[in-house]
Amino acid sequence: MRNLKRVLLGIFILLLVLAILAFVLENQQSVSLLFLGWAGPQMPVALVMVITLLIGMVIGPLLSWFVARTFGASRKRLV
């Protein structure tokens, strides 16, 4: 049973890597983003998506931590 779980996990990771590789290879067109008058450099679409994902993965937990800290401090004052 343990070996079956390892094999299934290995297959899942392999399929995930293949899907990411296909996404990167299919999105090689260069784009330049324009935001509030600021034009970014020309980058492949896949790189823009990966950078956006990484920024979201950093901002999400930071906002969650900030909100929890803010409401935790206000809750302590009420008690």
C-alpha cells in the first residue's frame, strides 16, 4: 500500500511538471504590460504568469497575517 501511494504521488508530480512545461512552451509570445501609464518590459506570457503567481503567493499570506493580527489586537481590547 505504501509503494502504491509513492507511485501515485510520482505520477501526479510527473503530470504536473509536464503540464507546466506544456504551458511554458505554448506561451512564448512576448507581451508588454501597461498599468497606469507605466509600460513594463517585453517578456514571455508564461514568465508574466509565473511572476504574478509568486507575487500572489507572497501577498496573500502577508494580508492574512496582517488581518489576523489587527483583529486579534482589537479582540484583546474588548475582553
